[in-house]
Amino acid sequence: MRQKIRTTLQQTHLQKILLLFTLLISSLYSFGQQDLEKELTNTNPVHEKVFATFKDTKLINSHTNETIHKNELEFKVDHRFGDIGGSNGGIKQFFGLDNSTDVRIGFDYGISDRLSVGLARAKGATAVQQLYETSIKFRLLEQTTDDYIPFAVTLFGSNTIAAVHASDDPAAATAYRKFTDRMNYVTQIIFARKFNSNFSFSLTPGYLHSNFTAFRDQNDLFAIGAGARAKISKRMAIVVDYSIPFRNRADKEYLEQTSGVKFYNPLGVGLEIETGGHVFHLNFTNAAAIEEMQYISQTTSSWLKGQYRWGFSIARRFSFNKKETRQ
Amino acid sequence: MKTLKNKLLLLLGICLLTMHVHAQDIFISKNAAVSFFSSTVMEDIEGKSTTASSVINAKTREIIFKVSNTSFQFKKKLMQEHFNENYMESDRFPFSKFSGRITDDTDLTKDGNYTVNVEGNLDIHGVTKPYQCKVTLLIAQGIITAKTAFKVKIEDHQIKVPSLVFKNIAEFVEVRLSAVYQAKKT
């Protein structure tokens, strides 16, 4: 009996050695030609940043998480025409093309790859007009391809000053008494994720503050925005954005009664064409204004009444990086 | 029983030894450099990566060179974005790869300066094309330094250039490779 156990033990021992042996031989074979490429592991850098979640710093109305790269300048023109349909549209106004509700000309410059600053002038769509906007945008987090960071976070802040002549009507939105009354602030946190090469989504909670408003209008307003971009070809994409301002119901009803207008949530739908250096947007939106401080809170035209307009934007990037000398 | 065990151990030892010798044939370069130039009247474009990797089997004279497309750095960041998004489509084709063989009988274990012919396949943008180029090799004390340059016709690899920027991107792009190989450590 004992002898038998001993032999089996020896046998298992032998088997173990044989196994080791075959393993070694197989590892030896793995050095063969086909596996030469296996020597090249870890060629992809870890936590690689996702590029081009969106193609421009803005979708239609809303900001994206994108900023301008270092030493690059973006020149951008935004234009919104008049209502296509409704009481102010139709063939008489040539479907809105006779009017322009807002025009914005802006410059954005990249101080670093994460920080950019902007300066813009907009006409302004409400009584609050002749707007000068200074803005700052900072990439707090960037999404990585391995989902180590699953989404991007960008902070946006702006100060818009209305240069319009002060109104004598004390209830008007422009009855400014001192310079600081003309200031409006916007703070937004932009969360964005590129789900795949064809689809990106953004969510933008924001806070708007106006130092002076029309009687019973809100000085402080929270809002949330959502945006998406879906590629339809290599250089074309459909872009959509929507914002919900959280207005106080009593004040909203009062304002709607006294001014005879209704507030609507701004919705934009557009086509984005990217040509390498230029980004064109052809869009339709019910928002008459372009600046954050106006389009989010002061949109009083409705898609359902035909009060949407054609708009476009043209963005051109210039690089001020010195050319590298060829060796 | 004991003698059998000894014999097996001896075999094992021999195996390990041969494996060691075998591994000596593998030369690896971890920080190989790839750069490319596109030069037109309108614009000069240059991309550079220093994180490519390459491996040579000195015995079979096989060579593989691989680079991550997103590792290319450009002076203009917007170009880098366009390079990945519109031209290389890096999310679909993350790597560019050359795999081939040195066709000369050069002994890669002997020190010296050599110019060798390399033949193989170049895979860019998911399209593989046969290529042939001359490579200069400097071998000294077990370290191989390799350098080469060749031209790639971007149309060959189905990289489409829209007519609007056709004048900004050259038809042929000059590619330069350089790598320093060290014997694989066992």
C-alpha cells in the first residue's frame, strides 16, 4: 500500500516536471516570427485625451466644452434673421431675411490649451442692446479614451455690459442709474461626453445674474441646457441644443401679463459644416438673441407659432504658433 | 527514477539556455521617432511622434515598426485635430504599422555601418501597400541605430483630401523614421 502511494507521488512529481517542460518549450516557440509584434506592447499612451468632442466652442446657442488651443485666435460671426412665420414673418418680410434680430462678432484667444478668453460685440435682441461681452473659459477635466475620466468638464464665465442709452421709464429693463447696473454675469459648468466618433452630448447647468432688470424680472436665474452633435458625414453634423430657465412662476405671469409676451424655452437645430480651419453653422432657432444673458431668459418667440428664424455662424481659426524650422 | 529526474533537469537547463540565446536576437526600440512633412506653396505641415516602437529579429531579419496615430504632435493643434479626425480617422485606425524584412545578408550582430534594403508592407489608414526602402544601420556594441526616409502617396492609402484644402496638402508626404534598438533583456 505504502509503496503504491509513493509511486503515485513520484508520478505526480514527474508529471509536474513534464508540464513545466512543455510550458517552457511552448514559451520558446512563442518567440517565433509571428509573435514578433507582441514585443511591441504599450505603444498607446495611457489616459489619452479624447479630441474634438465638438467642432466649435458653441453648438447653436449653447457653449460646448471646447476651448481654443494655445496661441490660436478664433474669429466668429453669428447672425439671426427675423421670424420665418407668424405675425412678423411670411413673404412680406421675405421669411425673416429682411430683419436681423441679433448679430454678434467675437474673438476668442487661447492663452493655453485649457484656458481661453473672449471679447465680443452683439447687437442684443431685447431692449437691452449694444452689448459688450468679455468671457473666460477653462477646461477643468478632459475625457480620456480609456474612460479613466468618463466626461469633460469646462467652466464658462462672462460679463456682458449693455451700452444702450438709459431709459426714463423706471420699470424698463434699461432704466440704468449707474454704470454697474449695466452688467450681467453668466456662469456655466459644461459637462460633455463623446460617446463615439459620431455622437457627443453636453449638459450645462448655469446661473445668470443681472445687476438691473425690468420691474419684477428676476436678477438671479438658474438654468439648464442640453446639447448634442451627431455626425452625418465626415465633415457634416446635425447639432441640437435646448435650454430651460427656471423662472419664478409669479414673476413670470406678471411679466407676461404686463408686456403681452410669453416666455419660451430656446431650442436650436442646425447643420454644422467643417472644412478645415472654418466651421459653418446653418441653423434654425426660436431664440432671437445670441448672448447667454438674453437667449436663455428672454426668448419670447415660439416654434409652434412659426417664430423661428434662420441663423448662421462662421468661425475661422488663426494660428500664431511660430513655424518650426525644418531640420 | 533519480537519473530520469536529473536528465529532465539537464534538458530544462539546456532549454533555458537556448531561450536566452534566442532572446538575444530580439532588438527593441521603445522611443523611436517618426516625422512626416507635407510641403506645398500654401502651407508646410509637419507631424512628429517620439513614442513609436519597433522590433528587429536579428536572426530572421524581420522588422516591425508601429506608431500610434494620436501620438503625432503638430505645431498647430487644430491641424493635429484635423489629422486625427478627418484624415487618419484615428478612432477607427489607431495605429500605422510597417512590417517587413531586411533582404540583405548583413550580420546584425557585427559592429559597423551598413545600408540595407528593407521590403515589406505599410499599413496606414487601414490600407496596406508594399514598400521598399533603403535603411542605414549603425551597429556598435549591441546597439543598432536605424534611419530611413521614404515618400508616401496619401491617395494610395485612401486618405481623402477635400478640394477646398487640396492646395494645402501635398500629394506625396515625406516620412522619416529613426530608431535606436537595444537587445531584449531576459
